[in-house]
Amino acid sequence: MAFFDMNPIGQFNSKLFNNIETIERGIGFEFLTLLGIILGMISGIILSFIINWQLTLIMLCLTPVIISPSFLFSKLTANESINELKSYSKAGQIVLEVFSSLRSVLSLNGGKFERKRYEKELDSTRQSSIRKGTVYGIFVGWSSLISYITYTVGFIFGSLLMSYGNDHILNMSDMLVVIFIFAQCTRYFNTIGPFFQAFSEAQGAAAPVFRLIDEALDASINETDLLEEHISDKDQSICDINGNIKFENINFIYPSRKDVKVLNNLNFIARANQTTALVGSSGCGKSTSISLLLRYYEPSSGRVMINGRSVTDYNMKQLRQNIGVVSQEPVLFGMSIYENIRLGKLNATGAEIEEAAQQANAHNFIMKLPNVCIP
């Protein structure tokens, strides 16, 4: 749960699909094409050294002028891609919030307000795209200028080597071959832009994905050990326990709101076979206490105990199967009522499901519904 607090589901979906699609595009065909272009340029330079190393060394002096803007272009493109994907993630989160709470939005006449929120995020994306396009345009223009500079430098210094160099140091044919090899490398460099941009965008998209993976590992509260727990271990079984629930010196801070202390040294006992009510204003920690009991989160300090033992000593799956929760706004999946109730215990019998409905005071209105059939 801590992971999803830090990554709202709308942004999570956007990162999961948009970023990965961008990464796939950057390291797929485009990356292979980019690699082929780079290998072609390296081969051309090697051939130029074989033909005439003096002129080749002079031409290579242009390399910093060619490569430096490329690194700058890559960095700027990656940064704008990150900003663009962040805006898409936030826009996706707004859409999810609106459609999941559509009744509340309509009842508050908030349609226009939410539309403006959405347009604001898309405007940020548009600005990032414009900046990225501007950088790309400058890069293409600079690449074209480099082509003319290559010819100019090649003919000037080639002519000087032919005029003032030793005999046979350079002839016309060798000069033309070296110049045209570098000119071809420059043309390669001109076509490298879109592929370089795709690779740079993939770099920018990869950072949030890897950060997402790291957050998932850091936010785990023993869920990764769930399948490794031994349900058959009698010391950890909770099926037959009917004891007290005790919160002992509980302190808790939500990972997404580290500046707000939700529970501060909370102590109470909910005794077996008694009704215990947690009463307080909104945000005082009532729902948070239930979340700690269900191990959606781990307390910052203190212990939650059942029958004198910490809830971390029990098998998580069994623990949750033995706790029934009726939330303020029930969530129903697209299946029958019978199957929805059975989600709490997949091997429950029809009698157990009917008993659960009675305990939730839902049995009477369920029986009045059409097509009622209890297996």
C-alpha cells in the first residue's frame, strides 16, 4: 500500500505503458539503425587514415564541434522527455480520479474545473514538446552547417598539403576520397538526429521506470515473503484465535506525507467478545488503525498484537482471511454477489456466504433481488 500511496494508480499506469513504449522504441529498430550509422562512421574514419593520415587528423579536429552539440542535444531532449511523461502521468491521474468519482464531480458541478485541470497538465506537455522540437530543429540546422564546414576545411587544408607538403604526401584523388568520406560521415550525422532523439527519449523514460522498480522493492512490507510463509506452522496459525487486539505505543507516518504524524503513541485494547468503537474527527487515524491491523502498512514504531503476539508473527494470508471489513463506500467487482462475498474466502460454502451476508445486515435486501440463487 505504501508503494501505491507514493504512486497513484493513474500515474502508475501511464508510467507503465507510455514509458515502456518509449523505451522499446528507443532500444528497438531505432537503436540498431543508430548503431549501424556509428559503425559506418568509424569504418569511414579508419579508411581515411589508411588513405592519408595527415589530412584525416586535420579533419578529425572537427570532431569536438560535431559531438559536443550532440551530447547537449541528448541531455536537453532527455530532460524534456521526462517532463513530458510526468505531465502525461498527472493528466492520466486526473482522468482516473474524475471517472472513478464521476457522481461527486457532477454533484459539485466540477466538470469545467476538472477539464481546466486536465488542460493545464496537457499544456505543460505541449510546452515540453515545443521545446524539444526547437532543440531538434537547432540540432538539424547545426548538422547542415557542419556539412559545409567539412567541405571547406577539407579543401583548404588538402590544398595546403598538396602545395607545401613533401612529394606524394597527398594527391588530388586521395584528397577527394578523404573529403567525401568525411562528408558522408557528416551526412550520416545529419540523419542520426531522429534515432538519437528516440534513444535520448528512451534514456529519459527509463529513469522513472527504474525508480518505480526501486520504490516497489523499498515499499514492500513483507509482501514478498507472503508465499514463503508456512501456513501449516501451528505457532503462526490464527484460525482458532479469539483474543484481545492491542495497539502498543503505535506511531505512524504515511510514506506520501512524511511531515504529518497520523498516530502518536497510540495505546488501546479491543477486548474479545466486546464492541470497541474508535471515535474521532476526520483524519484522526481511525481508518489508519484498521490498515495497520490488516498490515497494509507497518507502524513507524510500536506493535499491533492479537492474543499477546505481534501481527507480524502470523501468516498474512490467514490474518486477513479472519478479519471482516465493511468500508464506508463498498466496492463491487463485475461478478455475482455470491462471488463478491466469497472473495474473502475462496473455498467458502454457500452456508458460510449466507451467514456472512446476515452478519453484514445485507441478507434481506439480497434475497429481494431478482435471479437470487445460492449454491
